[in-house]
Amino acid sequence: MTKQVATAHSFDKADFSAYPQFHDDAGYEFEPLLEHLAITPMSAYHYNCSTEWKLAKRTLPNSYWSLIIAGEGELMLKSRKLPVKPGQLVLFPARVTHALTPAAGSRMIMINIHFQARVYNLIDICALLGLSGIFADKNESFTELSRKCAKLYALKPPGWKNYFEALIRVQLFELILNSTSKLNSVTPELKKLSRIYPALELIEHRFSEYELTAKDLAEKLNISQVYTRKLFNDLFGISPIRFIHNRRIEYACTQLRETELPIKTIAAQAGFNDLAFFYRIFARSMNLTPAKYRQNPQF
């Protein structure tokens, strides 16, 4: 009788299909971003919408994705209009204007996962990398992960926040690693971003001080205010002072969601010494008042 010998084959990279490739210098630019990516889970809800429901045009200070389970319609994302259908994941970066109009008689069923995913706790990575739009759920992994998030948020078992954060991180990394054809195009912008890191750190440490100005950022970078404005406009499409205001509004939104502090107190803590000015900037950014945001912080 022949004795059988147990053997095992160890798989190496030749046995796996490759991820899409970065350009030669792109990997160097992306790695620091991924290493310093801070993710804060916010909510996860499974929605069963009526046939009358539609999502009016809006912007949010956080990113989120919608997993479309049923229903069809038209997505408006910035200036683009795209058809949506079941089996798709729609990713919305922070501060990107969007809307969703279901087809006539169509009833949308979806899972919405809201989160913050920011580099150095400052910049939304989805917006920075141009990671947005519609992704096909080819093997239903998006569906499985989204259902896990909704279950975690509903039941909140011990350790649920850490698990929730890990699931969001897995989903984002999966999208990033398979979207390099889009991401390679932003590599030059990442080099510009590294130029203004000191200013971004200054904003994060001092945004609550209403005296903080664009002049302070220019002095921190040791460049002119004109060139500072150019760098911010090139990278974010907004002025330095608008960037500071956005950071303050993000802080205010967090306090409105998570505390019962008076709106006047939150405005002062966020760096606004004029309450009327805070209301004006909040409405411009969020398209609703602080009180209405507190009642319904996100869909």
C-alpha cells in the first residue's frame, strides 16, 4: 500500500489577479494619505421609501454612500446626470451637490451609510481623490457590507463603533484600490497639497478662534496671500477663508448632532463671534438652518 504524503501549495502574487496599477510616482503620493486617513462613522439606515419620495438638491459636510436595493431613477451629482438602478453603490463625497429623482411610480429601497473620512482630520478623501459616482456591486460584496453596517448601527452591540469604522475603511480601500485609473489623474494635485500642509494644520488647531484669517495662513506658509488663494482655489475650488468657514461649519454640525448645547454656544465654539453671520454661513453651506439640521442631520 502506497503511503500518501500531505503537501501544501503556498500562493504568491503570480497566483492572484493584479489590482489596477498606479503611475510610477503615484504610489508615493497616495501612501501618506491612506496612512493618515481618519474615519468617523455617523449612521447607517435601511430605507424603504414611498413612491412619492425624492431627494431634493442638497450638500452635506460628510461623505456617504447609498446601496440601491430596489427602484430606478436619475442621480444628479454636481453637473452630471446619471441613471441609477438596483445593484449599484452611489458614493457622495462631502460638500458635493446632489439629488435623486426616482422614475415615475418607482419605489426606492436603499441603505445609506454616513461617515467622515478625512486626511489628517482635515480633508475629505473622497472629494480629494475624485472618488464619487456609481459603482457596480458585481459580487454583492457592497450589499453584504452595507447590511452589516445597518445591523450594527441598529443593534449597537459591544464594540460596534470599532467594527463599523473598520467596515467603512474596508469599503473605501476596496474602491480606492480598484479606481486607480481615476486616481492617477489627481497625483499632481497631491503634490500641491503637500505644499500647504502647515496651513491645514494651523486651521485644525485654530479654527475656533474667530481672529484666524487668510493672512495667518499665508504667513504660516511664508508666501503671499495671492499665491495662498491660488493654491486653495486650485486644490479645493474655494478661497482660504471659505475653507476656514467650512471647517467651522463641520464642527458646528457635529455639535448639533451630538450635543444639546444652545446654537449660540455652538456658534461661538466654532469660531463665529457674530450669531447672524453664523446663520448666514450655515444656510449657505447646508441649505437649511442650524435648528432644522439638528432635527434631521442627514437622510
